Amino acid sequence: MVLIQQVFQTLLGIFVLESDETSLAQVFADHPGRVQDLAQKVAGLTISTLGMSKGTHLLRLLGPKFANWLYWWGIPSVQFVWACFVMDAWEYALHRAFHESRWLYNNFHSHHHRLYVPYAFGALYNHPFEGFLLDSAGAAISAAASFMTIRQTIVFFTFSIMKTVCDHGGYAFPPWLDPLHLIFPNTAEYHDVHHQMQGLRYNYSQPFFIHFDVLFGTRMSAEKFAKMKKVNQKFKKSFKDANGSSEEKVVSNEKSLPESIRRRGKENGNDASPDDIVLAQGKNGDPTVTLNGETYRAKAGIAT
Ligand SMILES: [Zn+2]
Ligand SMILES: [Zn+2]
């Protein structure tokens, strides 16, 4: 599957994204002339906003190389960050849809979730349809929405694949070894929660930031997840002790759990605490089980 995805991405690159004419025109464009134009625009805007004396003072402080820096680094950096945001929005919406729709999950996304313990090579272990829609089309749309040149898309695509591989690497490296974890809150540890059976309904965000999880109450930190599992074990034990039954009936209640968590999240202005989640589920449910039997089998690869 990983290889099929590589073939798809290569074909997409050759036949859709790559154009010799466009790339040559971009590489051999009149860059000094464009820098000159930009310098004039910056000067005009600064003086019309701040007035002649303050504007001239600021332009002197910025120095003659400012437009050059803006052209080669400033604007491309903003484009890069914007592309990350667009990609995050695309991935969150579709990734969540692939979980919320049983049909989409069973037929496509369950392939990726056969990896209970992610490893780097499995980062792109996706059904080809999902790989095309989420990763390939998502990257192409993000690059187009941020008006990137072909050289910029090469950097952006490589970086986003590197980040995805890193998130599935299975190791939470210290920041000096993996500075990406310092910059982006979406780490290997964070995505690992999503790959665990009990964490499937959390941490949909990928691959850069986690603001959509925070916004929609689906964020679960690794610490909180571990604590929730512990609280739940205690809860199950006390339930078993009280009922004297060794066969505890655990009913998955996938509809009421996320809804109650979301409601509580909104009321508190934050997401629910582990105790809240366990309490919300009540004695008939298991807060760490978020799927029914059918999707469980799909995840295990039995129904696909
Ligand atoms: Zn998923
Ligand atoms: Zn994954």
C-alpha cells in the first residue's frame, strides 16, 4: 500500500503538478526586477501609512536589503505557515469524516489503523483512495491556496512527509534530537494516542497543529489518556467487586460518550477531565472503548 501511494504521488507530480515551462519561467524569472518592484511598494506603503518623516526613518532602520529578505524569506515563510494551516484544516475535516462514517472507516481508514503501534514506514500505510484524497490532494490544495512556486512545493511536500513519518516513528525523541517536536504540538506521542484502540475518537489533527482538536473538544494529551485508562481500570475493578462478577459486561456507547464529552468541554471552556469522561460513561460503559464490535473488527482487519 505504501508503494502504491508512492506510485500515485509520483504520477500526480509528473502529469499534474510538473510543468517544465512553468518551472523554468519561475526559476529564471527577473528576480532582481521583482525585488526592485517590491522595494518600491514597501516604501510607498510605509510612507503613506506612517507619513514622510516616520516612514523614511523606519525604511532606514530596515535597511536596503529588507525587500530582498522579504522576497526570498519573509513572504515564502508566511506562505509556508499558511499552507500548513490549510493542510491541517483539510486533514482534520476528512480524517474525522473517515472515522465518523462507518462506511468510510470500514472500507478505507481502517487500513491505516491496523497499526496499533505506529512505525515510520507505516506513516503512509493508507488505502490508495484515502492516500490520494487526504495526503496527495491535501498537499496540492494547500500549495495552490498559498500560491507556492514549484520549488516551494518541493520543500513543503518533503517537509510534510517528513513530519508525518516523524509522527509515526514510535519514539518521543528529546527536542535536541527532534526539534520538530518543539515547534509543532502535534507529536509522535500525540498521534500515538489516536492509534491506540481506546484513543480512536481523539486527536484527529494532523500533521502540524492541534487547534482543531482543541476547538472541537477532541484533544487528548498522552498524560491525560494514561490517567483516563488508570481511572477506568479502577472504576471497572470497583464495579466488578460490587457485583461479584468476573465477566463484566462492557457496553460500548460510542454515540453518548463523545457527545457528553463535547458538551462538558463547551461548558468548561476546555475539554473534559479523565474523571469526567469515566463518570459520563456511567457503569454500563467503558470510556476507553469508543468503537462498536463492527468497527472493532474492521480495525483489526477482519472485516476488510
Ligand atoms: Zn484515524
Ligand atoms: Zn496515523
